[in-house]
Amino acid sequence: MLPLSEADQQTLLRLAREALTAYFERAELPAVPNPPASLTQPCGAFVTLRKGNSLRGCIGVVEADQALYLTVQQCAVWAAIHDRRFSPVTKAELPKLHLEISILSPPADIDPEKIEVGRHGLVIERDMHRGLLLPQVAAQWNWDRERFLEETCRKAGLPPDAWRHGANIQAFTAQVFEENE
């Protein structure tokens, strides 16, 4: 994960917004002629949509196989229409949505005692179950390390103590940025 410049961040936010607009207008995604090299590298990303203080969708990929800007465009649309926790976003809601983008470092195995709340995001896996929580989630809810691990297990559909009983724990960091209010 490269630290993205302010210009790159603004470009990704614009492209995510344009992808949503194009989806609702049934148009093709706008072309991106000569994107900066930093946006053409494959990289994991999540797009979070909020309406007021309410989460409206959040979808991403941990490890991407396409250019970062394409991943962000795709995740923006998926967050609007495929997050199973919510009904699909409507065209009328689009102007009221606030976008946040998280660019992820590759996940790596980590010992639970080395997890830093607010710095690390978590991926917990066991058998066919997998859950992920972004670094900002634990900080927003004021969770300690143990609660963060338990909530990530719950998100995976596992018992809250699965992290103590053989679940694989990986951590990643994220560069998080959002639209101006």
C-alpha cells in the first residue's frame, strides 16, 4: 500500500462518486485517461457509504487483481447495491450519500497481543467462515483489543472466542479518507 497523495485521494473519491452516478444513470463508467501510476497498482480497498450518521453500505476487497482505481469504482457500486445488510441505495439517495475510502495494506498473520486498536484492521478465518473489520471500526466504538477480536469473530459467523481456539488472525493497516462535508 502506497501512501496516496491528497490529489490521488481526491481522484479516487471523484471516481467513486462518478461510478455511482453512472450506475444510476445506466451509463458506462467514465474513462480514466492516463491515471497516475499510484492508482494503477492492484491494492485492496473498501468503500463505505453513509447517509447522515447511518451506514448505508460498505463493501471491498482485501486483495485486488486489478488497478486500484478500478477496484474503488467497483466497490462503490457494490456497496450501494450488494451490501446484504441494507436495501439497495436508490438514485434519490445519491446526493445525500457521504463516501469514505479505505486503501488496505496486504494482510499478514499477527499474534493477538500485537494488535493495535485504531491502527490495525482484522481478518479472522476458520473453516468456511471469514470476517473483516476495518481499523476505524474499533476506534469508533471504543473497543479494546479483546472486544475487537470478538466482534470480528462474530462478523465471521464464529463464536466470539474463536480467536482463542484456532481461528487464523490477520491484520492490515489502511489509509482512510473521505469526502468533505
